[in-house]
Amino acid sequence: MSSPPPTPPAPPPQHAAFTTWARTAGVTTHSIVPTLIPGAGLGITSTTPIPSGTVIAFCPRSLLLNISTVPLFSPTLPPFPPGTRTHAILAAAIALSHADPKNPWAAWIPTFPSREDLRGLPLFWDKARRARLPASARRLLSAMEKRMEADEAAVRAVCGVGVGREVYQWAWAVVNTRTLFYPGAGGKREDKLTLCPFVDYFNHTSRAGACSAVYGPRGYTVTTTRDVAAGEELCVTYGPHSGDFLLVEYGFVPEENEADALLLDPWLERLQGVNEVRERLELEGYWGNWVLDGRGWCYRTEVAIRLVVGDEGRWYAFLGGDEGGAVEAARVKGVLRGVLKGVLEEADEVEAMGAEEEDVDAEIEETIRRRWRQIRRIVGEVLEKT
């Protein structure tokens, strides 16, 4: 006779209060419970064995926080001009109304991560820690910071000093880490965002067998796609993202990531001769987004380096499929070997640098080192084949 699974650590009391409220408001769950997951914060675990195809969570449409329900969440929020990003508006609503006891979602808001909980986001790191990130991650972080600053400026133009900088940046990060895409909204895909009570407890996995989270006319439904044992963590997938993306956007680097890859742009842009052909690559749509994974480098990378090492006529013949370019292929391999060795040298430098902060955060340090280990693995696998 098998012994029962160990009792999972109880989450803080605000989560129990939220769960009670959520059920009275229409959220339904089956054999799952919010749980403190070591190294991952809160997540969802099963309390009994669950067969594949079981609906384990449902959140009604009426509880979603998105552009349609913002007026209910934050009645005092002023109207925004057309073109304002949904991310900016949702963050403004949370910043302005998160402490309002009359807020219809008041029981849910205390479950949002605090600024301390979000310390794993590079967005809130100091310069010394940021400098130890891979150049590929720093590039994503720079773009993210520009989005946040633009959103904050747009909100300040409407709300003035009514929304403080620190609380707005916290709210912006909450939206960034907890939203789902909402097919019911119009406009660009990046503006189809919604926060979803209870469903936001599910952590990410890239492994096969993740639960499916699907939006329908009534709301969001989470369903198992395989048999689940009692006491097992249940996850959804945030999408096929690289470790750099997951680190910058969500503040974590999973041990295993079947979708992991390395953006080579920061290193290839330093390559001698690449700027001389940039205009041609941009014209033909091959500038940037050069990706490496354990299988090798992408076609875009091959195309870009071929133009650097070969002549334009043979390059166009290659694009048209009329020229295999064996000579250029050997040169491409030689160039890439040099680039990838440079990536490994950068990893060595970061490891030798170590943490210089007095208040070293062991969890953040491990996150940085883990990401560099993953990059070493990707690069090493390709070098072995090249």
C-alpha cells in the first residue's frame, strides 16, 4: 500500500482568503491547490491522481482584468488617448486602485507578487548585476526598459503625479509577469492582454505534457494533457522561449528548456565587415535575429555571414538556390567558430568577475550562473559539430 503524498507547504494566509473569494465568485478547481514550490515561489500541485483530459481550473470571463474590465477595477482612472498600450493602462489601473478596499478584486490583489518577490527580474537589478548578464539578455532588457519608460510617460501624461514612479514600475512588472493573451480583445497581439485570477498561479514548463490553458466564450479553462500523480506540480507553457527571454521577462531560468536558443546578434554585430553589408542585409530582410541552438545556427545566420565572406553575385545565387557555395560554407564555419569562442571567453570573464555587491543574493547569483551554463552547453554542442 503506497503512502500518501507529503502535505505541501501552506501558502501565506492571503492566498487562502483569495481562494475562498475566488470560489464564491465563480472559479472552479478540481484536485489542485496553490502550493509553495521550492525555488519557484507559488505554484499549483495536485492533491489526488488526475486523469488526462480533466478540467482542473476554470475562471469566468467576469473575473478577468483586461481593457474591457478596467473601468470596474479602477473607476477613477482617466480615459487614455487611442494608441496607448494595454500594458500601460493595466499597470496604471493596478497602481491607482490596488489599495482600494472597495475594489471588486480586493481579495485577489494581495496575491500579486511584492517588489521583493520580483527581485529576480533584471529590470530591478543594479548595474553590476546587469553587467554580468549575457549580451543577448542585456539587449532584451534594454528593449523592455524602454517599453516600461514609454508606458510610464504615457500614464504620467494622463494621470500626472497621481501615480508614483515606484508603485507604477511595480504594477508594470506585475502585468508583465502575470498576463495571458486574450483572444477576445481587438487590436495588436501585444495589446491582447488579460490578468486571470487563480490561473495566474500556474508556473511555466517547456516539457511535453503541460496543461492547456484555453480561452472560450465563458472564460479560461485549464485542462490536463496527461495523467498526473498526486502531489505533482502542474504547469502550463508560456510559449517556446529562450532562457534569456524567460529570465528578462519573468525573472527565472528553468533547469531544462527544450526551446532554448541563443540570439547571436550582439556578437555578430561586432564582426569585422558586417556593417559594410548591413544595408544589403536590411534590404533583403536578413539583418538581425540570428539564432543558435543545440542543432546549429539558423538560415538567417548562414545568409548574413555568407555575404560578409563572399561576393554579392554568388550570395544572390545562393539565395536563389542556384549556388551551394561550398567555399563560402567552409568560411562561414570558420567565422562562426571564432564568434562562438568569443562567447565562451565572455562566459569565462563573467565567472572570474564574480559578484561584487555587498548584499549578494544567492538565488540571483545562481540564476546568472545557470544561464551562462546553458549558453556554454549550446555553444559547446555546436562547436563539437563544426
